[in-house]
Amino acid sequence: STWVEGLPPNIKDISASEGFTLFLTNDGDVFIMGECGGTDYPKPTRLNIPSKVGSLGRFSVSKSKFLAGTDGKLYAIGETTCYMNGNQEQFSSSEPYLIPLNFKVARVETGPEHVVLQTTEGDLYVCGDNYYGACSHPRDNRYIKTFTKMNIEGQVIDFVTGADWTMVIAKQPDGTHVVKACGCTNSGRSAFGTGDHQPTFQTIEFPPGKKIVKLHAGRIHGSAISSDGELFMWGDGANHRLGSESSSDITRPWVVPFFQGKRVLEALCSVDYSLVMTLEEERKVVYFIGRGLECFSHILDDQPNENSIYKLKEVNAIDTYKIYNGSSFFLIQTDFLDTNTTDFSGLDIKARIMVAPTYNSKTLETLSEKHSDLFKETWKNYQEVSRTIKDERISDFLSAICTTTTTRLDSLNLDSLVEQKEIEKYQELKKIPQYILRTKAQTIKDININIGPLLEEFEFVPSGNKDSIYEKLGDQIKTLIWPTKQAFFDKIFRRVEEFSPTELMLNRMRARKIVRQDRVDDKGEYTIFGQLMSAIGGNYSWFVRGKDERAFKVKFVGEGAVDAGGLYRDAVFLMMDEIQSKYLPLLIPTPNQKNNIGLMREKWIVNPSSKDTIHLKMFEFLGVILGYLFRSKLFQNLDLAPIFWKQLLNQKVTLEDLEQIDRLTVQCLKDIENIESKGVTEENFPDYFDNNFSTMLSDGSEATLIPNGKNVKVTFENRKQYVQKVIETRLNESSLQMEWIKKGFYRVIPISVSGILSWSELEFNIVGMSELDLDLLKRNTVVEGESPTTIDFFWRALKSFTPEEQKMYLKFLWGRDKLPLASSGWEHQHTIVLIQTDDSNKLPVAHTCFFKLDLPTYNTYERLYEKLKYAIYNCKEMDGENSIARQFSEEDLLE
């Protein structure tokens, strides 16, 4: 066995081709090893792909691979033939290159001479050699030179490509699964017998009642797994690779007798052998099927069964996570394995097996002598749990239960997790075996109970030092639930000196003057925010308070009320209102709000042009206020974009964060970067794009991207550099202001503990849970059409939704998750247009620009509830693209 050295620890998927292997990380990066397109990669090497990759597809016996990006783009690498790349009969490249398409790709499978991909809409498209009908087109059409849609009845669940054949699982309207295949019938590889090759999909017969859920294809044999874990195989039987007593071909699916009674998880078909993984007594076991393959003989059990089915000697001594196959080698990915203590030196192994460990065995080695045994025992249990889903999701789930039910984690009953109503927000947890969910939850519970009391002993701040406690704990920090962190914060925030708050004089009438004059309080002389900053005079220690403790008292000039807490809260509320207005120079609306497209239209961001000395002091004071709000739990209605909270915690921001606040700019940048897909060439590029190396910031001001950028033209050749510079500049446009905000924030909050906070936890504990005011919504609702029953159903359904689902309804309908605070702030009335129809399958339709809902007149409450809930959970795309299309031409977008 040979370990794969040089890979990152977060390998998500592996896919082998003829000559090279690709490794996909959880971050969407791809590493290559082997020989590809004439280039040798002796060690794992990261490929330069513009998109993050989401799918590699399965093993392929061709010399090429096609990759699907998370953005829907399709890339190819290696040697393609038979027009597989859609435009050339033969082509070779050792670097991934973009295949221009007019649709988005979700997944792709590569055969030796044809390619099948699935779009984000669920349709299948094919390209390549159709000699045997593998492309499901008439055989006289030898090559399918452009990606062409395949006609499949039903929803495609799975699909595979073999040598000159294609197979799919399609879910029918009645919920049954039908398996179909087309292409070559030689040796029974396509599972519907021998005879004429089939250019149209033929139904494959399986025993009645068997629901096929997974397929795999080698060159000339295939496999299928049913929902109850039964294994079927067919095709060329050479080398006994089908698990049969003979080496004869099997032309239709048959049950492999050896695996009856075992639950089969994977069945991989290679060129000359098969590899099967089962679950036996909650442990994964790997079997090799084949005979006469000398290169594998040293790793196979000496006692095969009569059908040439072997166990693997040392592989079954480790904790297998997943198996992958190549043409004449295979790979085992482990859950956790300490390579320093596992001795492979005595094994004489000639086979090419590559084992990829997923975690560093020294994770907690140097934590603390005092607590090392406790940490190691907890971590050992954690590593042994299946990694079906991200642990953070389970942590969030447990946190939601404890927070909403006020249940202590140590008394939480883990046997009834699926019965908790909070699981509706974590639908993926319903789909995994419940024993796995319970085991993972127990491990996370143990980590919180054991590590929580020790948090005070360490500093949790990212330092880049691999020997720091923060780096050693790694993923464990992500499994700490909020109640654990809350108890820690409550404890350290109570350590404040006795304090008698000072009474400050504030002038409400003076603050209103700036509003009446409709101008900006540029020097902080009029607003409550500015008055308070001046009155405090830098005594920011006032704000180092515990929960519910006031930093000062308030006396409003000319008003007789005495502050027993109400005036203080009123002053803070007024400050929040001023901060999110045009009367202070600190924040501005997101570009999405100005352009009326995309998400985050209700959010505010930092003003990148406020750079005067007084402005920077105001930003520092804003940071102090935010730190105090976090400490005191004086929840306020602050609508700041996620990019703000992430930067406040020194967390990484990405293009996605920019798109959340400025979708139009990001869409334009993507168009520029891939402008060749629109037919723009180097010659006609100046006709479409005439700009220099400068960009507009969120407030409309201009910034140069490089020295003397205003005099440097953007060309076809340097356009990608321009795009990257714009992204870098926009993501850092307010870095100066953020440094001053952080300066104030960390005068109140210890920076040494900021590393255990997520940005969403910080936001939630400053803003709180803002529930939908149904009475306010009703008072501002207009109904068009007649159906009182439907309207009654609607309000009943909306009232039954959870607070989060009510916010999701607003996001679905309006692109924002909070209502205006009063009726006077409504730009559009909440309008319900009743659509008379007998089609109970129609979904509600949102018009986000106008806060309008097209609501079908469903004949039952249950149907309306089902369809409205489906819409808010699944129909999340805004109308931004349509808005852009209505307002701008293609040339406008490029400019």
C-alpha cells in the first residue's frame, strides 16, 4: 500500500481516468496526479480552474475527464476524441479548458468516446461517438458534435457511461424507479440481452418491487444497487469479475449470491475486476471480485470463496470511508488513521493501492498535559463517527434546540432528535441513518461538555501559528454550540468593576434639526450619535459592561422624564436609526438596494469615502457601540450585510459576499471574464468594452485599480486581470474604516476570544430574532380578486409558520427579511393577486420588485400550506436577472 502524499486533508471526491487521477477538496479545488495530455504530474498538483468544482464524475476508461463547476460551467482536461468536447474530433490539453454552453451543468459522466451531462434543471445532454447508439440518437448520425438533449421520461436519479453504452435511473410520477439503457449490446454490457444495438433507451428488467438507487459502469460490465442494499451485476464475465462460478457473459441483471444478506453500499466496475463495499455489523468491509490478476494477489485474502470473491488483507483493518477505482488500481479513503503507529513495513505489496488519510493524527498532541487525555479521548470518538454531513450543521441543529426550548445540552435527549420541530430547518439530517445522527450528536455533545469549561484557559484567535491551541483544535471549534459559548461569554463579561453610570444631557430637538434641514451631520454635532460621542469623550471603559447593564443614563434637554431605563433604550434606538440613514456619513445602502435587484436590499454597508479624521473617530465609536450591544444583549434593529460582520471578525470574504450586496457588478464581471462565450474576440473587444483600470465603489466614487490605472486600457488579453483587481478593490474598499470599527469593537470585546465566534452568531447576538409583525402586514395588504376562503387559508398558513419561515416568506416575496417599522415606511403595499385556477399543482409566484404575490385559489388549506411552504424553501432566485434584462442591453452590461 502506498500513501498519497501532498494532498490537503479535506478530500471530498476522487475520480480516476486512463493515466491520471483527480482529487476534489471540500473547497472546490482540484488536484491531479499522473500523466495527462502529455504532461507528467508525479505528485498531486493543484489545477488552475477559474471556477470552483462541484462534480468530477465516476471512473472513466477514457484519457479525458469533464468537470462541472459549482457555477454551472463545464471544463475538460486530457485527450478527447470523437468530438467529445463539442467542436474538435481530437484535442489534447494538460490544463482544464472551458466548454462554452448555454445552460448550467450540475454533473457530468465521461465515457471512452462520449460524454453525458446533467443540467441544473435535471435534463441530460450528450456529445460524442454514436456508432452503437450510446448517445440515444439514430445510428446513421455517427457523431453528435454539439451537446444535444436526451429524451428521458421522468426525473433522472442517476446515470452512468460505459464503453459505447449509457444507463439511467428515472423516477416516474408514481414514485417508482425505472432503469433504462441504450447503445452497444456486445457481451450484455447494456443489460437488456444481446442482439441489435439500441439507439433508443430500453427498459431494464429487475425483480418486481426492487427500487434501484445507484449505478456503476466499467468498460464492458455494470452494477446496480437497490434501496435495500442488494447487488445486481451484468456484462462481460471474463476473470470472474461478476462474482459468478463461470466466466460467461451475463446479459441481464442478476443477484450476486455471495452478497445476499449483506447491505451493499458501493459496487465499482473497473476494466478487469469489481470492487464492492458492504456494511456488516456497523463496519465497512471491502471485497475484490476477479481471478488471475497477478498484480493484486499479494493483498487478497488467501481464502477466496468459490466465486473468486476476496477480502482485502490490510484494508479491512482500517476505518474505510469511501472506495474509488481506476483501470488497474484502486483507492481507499479512510475516516481516520494514525500513519505514525500503523505498521505496513512487513507487507510485501506490489499492487498499486493508494490510501488517502483525511485527517492529521497530531491534531491535539500538544494541547495541554493537564487535559490531554480528556481531549484525545473526545477527539478519538469524534474521528470514528461517519462524516456523512458537515458537523457544523449538527452543531447548529443542537444549538437551535437548546436555544428555543431552553434545554441544557447535558440533559438533551438524543433519541428524539428527529421529533424536534427545529429539524424542519435541517432537512438533510432527516436523510441520513438516525444512528449516525445520534452518534455524531453524542460526540458533539461530549466535546461541548468537556471543552466548554476549559475555554478560559486558552486564547482563541487565528494567528497562523500551527502550534497554537486555536490551530490544534481546528474543526472542534466549529462544533461548539452557542449555549456553550454563551456560558463562556457570560462568565468573562461578569468580571467588571463596580460602576455607577453617569447621566448625560442629550438634545432630541437638536437631532431633529438635521433631519428637517435634510443634510448630513458630517462632524457629529447634531445627531444623538454625535452628541453622545462628544459627551463620552473617549471614556470607552463605560461600555465594558455585563448583560443588561447600562453604560450611562440619559436626560433629554427640555423633557421632564427621569431615566429608569426607558430613556436610555430610547437613546440607543435613536442612534441605530441615525446610523442607518443618510444623516450620518458612516453607512450607505447596498448597491442592490439602489439597483432594486438581488438579495440584501434592506442591508447597509460601510461608506468607503468617509475618511476624514472625525469620520474615523465616529467609526471607532460605532465599533464600541457594537461591542457593548454584544455584551449587554440590548438587541437592536441593525441591518448590516454579512460582509460587515465577517470583516469585523477578520474572517475571509469572497466573491459571493460581493454578489450579495452588488449583484449587477458581479454579473457584469462574469460576463467580461467569459466574454468569448458571447462571440466577442480580441479584434472586436473594443467595440463592446471601452474602459480603463478603474472602478466605481459602492458609494459611486471612482477608484483606480493599478498605478496610473486611468490611463491603462482594458483589453481582451488583460480583462481577467481587470476582473480580479475589481474584485480585490471592492472587497477591500472599506478596509480603512473597518480597521477603526475593529479598533473600537476590540476595546470592549477581548480579541483573544473572537476566534470562536461565527459571523452569524455575532449578528444574531446584536440584532436578535426579528419576528414578523402579522398585524402590521395585514394593515398594509391589498387583495386583488375575490376568494375570501383562499385569503383566510393564507393568513392561517402564514401564522402557523415558524418565525424563520415567516422571514423566508418576506425574502421570497420582497428580497428582504424585515418589514418597515411603521406603516409610513412602506414603499409598496403587500399585494395578493388571486389567480383563479383548477390546477392545484401551480405554485405561488413572487414579484419581488413590487412586493406582490400571485396566489392560486387552492381548494383546501392543506394544499395552500404545502405549496406556499415549498415556494419559500425552494424558489429562492430573485428577479434580478429579469430586471437587468429589462433595463439594460448586452452592451450596457458589458460597460
